[in-house]
Amino acid sequence: MSAGAGPGELRFRLLGPLEVQRDGTPVRLHGLHQRATLAYLLLHPNRATATSELIAALWRGPAPASARKMVQNAVWHLRTRLLEPPRDGGRDRGAALWSRPPGYLLQVHPGALDLHRFHTLAAEGRARMREGAVATASLRWREALALWRGPMLADLVETGVRWPELEAAETARLDVLEKYFDAELALGRHDSVLPELRAVTRAEPRREPFTGQLMLALHRGGRHSEALDVYTAIRTELAEELGLEPGRRLHELHQAILTGDPSLDLTPPRGALRIAAAPAPAPAAAPVAAPAAAPAAPVVPVGAPEPVRVRREISALLLAVSFPGDPDDPDDPDCAGDPDNTGDPDALERIDAETTALDTVIGETASRFGGSVVSRIGSCWLVLFGTGRTRGDEPLRAVSTALAVRQRLRRLPPRRRLRAAVDTGEAVVRHRPPEAGTTPAVTSAVLDRAQALLPLVPPDEVWVGPATRDRTEAAVDYQRARIPSAAWTVRALRPAAPAGATTPLPERARALRTLTALLDGAPPGPRAALVVGAPGLGKSTLLAAFEHRVSARAPAGRPLLARVVPATVDDSQLFTVATPLCAACGIGPADPPGSARQKLWALVERAAADPEEATRLFTRLLVAIGHLPDHERTATAEEVTAAWLTLLERLAAERPVLVLVDDLHHADDTVLRLVDRAAARPDGPFVVATARPGVFRRRPAWATPREPAAPVPHTLTLEPLSDTSVAEQIRSLLPPGPPGAGPTRELTEAVTALAGGNPLVAAAFVHRALHRPPADPAVPRTALIPGPVRRVLDAELDALPADLAQAVRDAAVIGEDIGAGPLAVLSGRPAPEAAHTLADLARRGILTPAGAAPDGTPRYRFRRPLLREAAYTGLPRGARAARHTALAGGPGEAPPPVPPALLRLHSVRERRASR
């Protein structure tokens, strides 16, 4: 361990304006000569510096006759205020200024100097790079660069100081910066370092390595013309100002970009990492560890069905767990080094047993949030979301899984430390029908990015990439990662947005009136209502409008209102309990802890069924209001939530209680049982929940009760909006202007035709239309549908049985005129079976009859062209080409046309951008 400044000692910061700190507090230095004398001595610590050398450094020209006396005065003031040598038995503060012939010696711990720390970190980075640990080397260099607060000794430089040591330090900084950029480019992070590279090349235009790195980053990001423009600019500048040509390496890089040399690609290329999971083990067996590099494709059983390949968005979660004494955890004070050398012969076996036990913890948590544990290597797990059934919220599920695993590990002795990285992006997923007994294989750059991010994550933190943050920032509180990069640290899950004055569209007014009537007990019956609808139809908006309407009532007629999270992930969600609980108890912000405890006990004692229950509820709910020391906490977040639900049910006996649950299809069993009890009891709290139709898979009796009087919730089904309502919504999202103007009218008509009555789809298309398109007009067909819309449509497809979802994709390849014959060719099934499949899709509202063929067989077309486009472009290009070839009996079959409304919208967007 390197020496460092201990508590109460001095620290000196040279990498920027000169600064001295004592116990973290800046110490003010008076006078230019004091500052310059101290700075020069700090540049030459722990050696005698001649007084004549100090005089030459402080005065660039002839020194005044009193120069030696002025240096002596500066030294005296420095000793008096900061650097007095310790007397016999005195305390050593880590720095002292001694008189040593032929001048002075500043004794200082190297660790107290940021310049020494910079050189140490730079050397560690070089050592790690020699070992092949590129990510760790990059981290060390980034930490070294973060020590710089500006030009070295910037305050003295402004007064005319020009010491050669300053130039040497700046050269060292640029060398480290160059190595850092090399490491980041090797890790595939060209997008994240691009802004820094641009800034550095502007500041150092003639330092050719930076120019080459900028060109390479632009080239790998697909911006080839910009990379060539960078070369042209520096070549012109060198020729006009110096009469020189760029160096050989920059010239060769320019030629390689011109010719598209594949050696410029990443090695391995981005997206080449392919993970194929082994078949699921028996329940009692531990998961099988997959190889770290790209494994071979899984063995295909003889006679197995052809694999299904689809393009879809997935989220990857990497979890690394370290144990007390883990040599890979540099922040662990108990680090004991290599387990083989600890003197404990059972160390490895004990860690293996504990890791195997964690398989259950991580597997259960991942399954709870819809993820699949694909592989484990040592104590690192890979969990994928979206490879099977897409639900549209895979990034949030991945983040929730990481937080829930961290929460569970904190409760398990001994304390394990978790590091987690989440990334989201496009993937090609290949799987076989369930009866084949194989699991999906995934090819995606997401896996590479998560793997590169994980080594940077500190213990007990969860980091995400930009795509994951973009898709979850409404539900998750983030802050920039401590090390500048394109990564974000998860702070906590956000509470539900407070109810505002927003009201749903007029077509939802009837549902709002129904909920209000049920709350008031007309008609009498179950005290639970379920608002069901497909993604994007406005369930959450309706719930917020209902909450706002109830909150606006007079206090005498206002129920106790509580929003309940559907699934408890970690302690950060306890604020959703604390706010309504304090309101029910009458606890105010100014109440001291003793008063708050008394008010909570008074409420719990009055409402509980018996003294034992009162004690249990009181102990657990103290956690929510924050008046229980950490060492006394025994209740988990799940137990606190369960206690709150019990108290709400008890309070309903004495006052009206309204419980709101959004996204019930994500709910824990505790919340589902609350809805069951509310539906069965006429005197309990009134529960209003929103859910997707998938909730009926968990509660089939809610959809088809066995008896007419069965205790099930009132179900309100949200249907798609009319075109008139969608057009009204679109106009409200557009900037002010004449509603009948050509572009506005055309945009409204195109989006209305595409939305299919879905407000979320309409809003996403309007958002896309209002943003300037890329300069390159050659937009790929797969990019015409916005990400939020594609996720809604993919979730709709995956809600179908697997065979019907594949039939939809095959029908999308056929195009406009869909018959049983072409579908039989693509599916490999008999024509009668294909005809039955088409009729089933028509009954489900996906297809609609389109007349009959000359032979009398029915023909169909897609009811929503946008769903056909999503299904078609969801197939990889090779899979589409193979199907077209099968239909035509050879190459040449044309793809189905892009929906006219989608082309029209793209045209409107380009025209708006060109104005």
C-alpha cells in the first residue's frame, strides 16, 4: 500500500490552481512569493533545494537585491502557518519545511501530493494493460485524469511562471489521455469518448495520435465521411502553415478508411459475442456454467423443427458477487488474497457451496421479473430479458432484478457485495419450439457492452447503459456514473407520478364515471375494479384522472387514498408506504420521533384485530416512517408492504379507504390476494387496479368465473380510441398552427391511420415526426417504426401462442393477399391446417377477410398494416430472403410494400425538417 496522508494531515493539489487542504478544508495562502515558493518545493519534494535555485525560479529576469530576504520571509510564513517541523514528542502532520544546506527541504508524504497520485495511477494502468486487463487499465487512467482540475498551477502560470516541470506534467497528462482513448476504443466505447476526442483535437490540433483516434471513433460509429473530413482538415492546416504532410500512420489510417479495411473493425467485431444457453438442468442441479467466449452452436436434435429467428430488443443483466476476503474486490477490507493461499483448505469448497446457493436466489429473482439465467461463470451470472415472451418493459425488469438481488444479498450473512451492469439493444434471437427442448441463442452487441461495463462498476452499485436509461428514466432515479462515461448509476426506483389535473380523452369519461360510482357503492357488490387493456391504451392516465378526481373532494367525503406498488423490489419503495401512512396517523414533518411513534401506535392499536397483530404491525411500520435504528430493523421491505396492506384492510372498517395499483400484471402474490379479498368482501377497502390482459393467466377465474355470483373484480375493458379522438390527441401534441394547414393535416391523417386507436402509438409517431431526421436520407426499413411502437407491437405478437405468432410473421412475408396455400409453403404444414390458422387469426382480429381466390378459398389481409410491418421487419434479413425464395420457388420474390401511411409520414417528416 502506498503511503498517504492520514487523518488531520495536509494534502497538496498541484493539478490545477495551487491548493492546500487540512482535513478537507482549503487553507488560504497569502502572497505570490509564498505560493510560488511552496509550489516549487512541492515539485521537488524530499530533497534539498538551493536558495539560488528558488530565486531563479521566482524571478525570471534579474532578481532584486532583497530576493534572498524575500525567500526567507516566505519560508518563515509557510512554517508558521503550515509546515513547522515537529518538536520533540510533537505530532507529525505529514509535511514539514526544514532548513538544509544549501537551502530548504520540504518533507512530505508522497500520497499527500495529487501529482504523485497521478503518476501512480498512470503506472498502474500501464501495468494492467501489459497484463491484458484493458477495462481495468482504462479505469485507472480515467481516475488519473480526473485528478486534473485545469492547467497545472494555473494561478501561478497567470503571473508569468514558466517552469519546465509544468510542461513535463502536461506532456504526461496528454500521454495518459492518449492511452485512455486507445483503451476505450479497444473496448468498443467509441460513441462515449467521441465528445472528449472532439474537444481534445480542438485543443491539440497538431497532436496526430488524437486526430487518428477521432477518425477511428467516427469510422466505427458509421460516420465515414466525417472521419475523412477530419483528415482533410488537418492535412490542409499542416500544408498551409508548416508546409508538411500528415505522418505515415495517419496517412495509412486515411487509406484504410477509404478502402473499408476490415482491420479497423473491433476484434472481436461488435455483435459477434454469441451466447447459447445449455438446456435447463434438473431442478436439483446447479446451473451449468457456459464458456466465456463465443461458444459453438447448440447441437440440433435429429428431426428437430427448424429454428425460429427474430430481431427484437433485449436487455442483458450481468451480476458479479464478491465474498468477504475475495481478492477481486479491492474495496473489501477483509481481502485475504488468493483463496488457495489463505491457509484454509476448505475456502474454495465453501465459496463454491455459497455460490451454488446463490444460484437459487438469483434464479428465483430473475424468474419473478421475467428473466432467464443463461449462464454462470464462477460468481458472475448472465440474465437475459426479452429473448422469450416480449412484454415491452424488459429494461425496467432487468434493473428491478438487479435491485432485488442486491436487497436479498444484504440480508444474507455473511455480507456479499454485488456489482451489476445492464444494457439494452437489438438482438437476433434464435430458438426452437418448446417441444424441441432447447433454449434461445442470442447474438447482440448488448452482451459485449454489458461485459465491458461490469469491471467499472463499484461494489454495491448498479450501472446501466444509455439505452437502458432512456427507456426507464420515468421509473428509475439515475445519476451520472462517477467515472465520466456513457453510464448511469441507479439511485432508486421513482414513486408513481402524483395525480395531476390531466383528464383522459372524452371516450374514457364513461369508465371514469363507472369507477366513481363503484367507489360510492352504487351498485353494491365487490370492492374491487380491474381496468384491462392492451399496452398504450391509457390505463395509467385513467387511473391518474380518477385519483385526481377523488383527491379534489371535500375532506369530509374524501377516502384515505393509498397507491401500492405492484411488486416490492427494495427499500427505496418504502416512501410509497410512508406518505399515506403518515397522513392516516396525522404525523407531520415537525413531529419528533417520540410523538410519531405515539401516533402510529394509537392508530395501529385501535385498528388491529388483536394485541399480537398490533405489535407486529407497529414494529414493521416503524421502518416505513424512518423511526427505527438500522440495528433494530428486522422487517424486510416485503414484510413492511404486507403490514401496510393489512392495516389498510383494518382501517376500512372505520373509514372509506381507496387503494390504487398500476400494472397489476407485474404484482406480487401479496397484492393479488388483496384484490381477491376486496372482491369477496363488501366492507373492505375499494381497490382499483390496471392491468394488461396477461393478468388473467395468473387469475383465470377473473376472466371466466365459474359461477355468476363468484367474487371477482368488476372488469372495465379499454377499447382502442376512435379516429376522431386520436386526431384530437395528435393536434394537441403538435405546435400551434393552422389546423387545416397542409403539413399538419397530412401528418394528422398519416398518424391516425397508423395508430389503430392507440394513444401511445400516436404520441410516439408525433414525437418522431417533430424531430429532425438524420442527414442521410437512406433510412433503413427497420428504422421507420419508433422504438416505443415496436415494443408495443412485439409484446402483442408475443402474447399469442408460439405457433400463431410464427404464422403472423409468415403472413407478413406473404404480403397483401394471404391464403392457405402460401402459408402452408412457409410453415411446412398441410393446407387445411394453414386455413384453420388463418381463420383463428381472423377471429382474434389480426387478419380480416379479403374475398376469395378463383378456387373459392378465402383470402385475408392484415387489419392493421403497421402490425404487418412490425412482424415483417422483426425477421432477420436472411430469414426474410429465405421465405421469399420459398414462395417464388427461386430468387426474385419482391418484399411486401411498406404501408403507405408510414411512407407518407416519413415524407412529411423530411419536408418539415427541410423548412
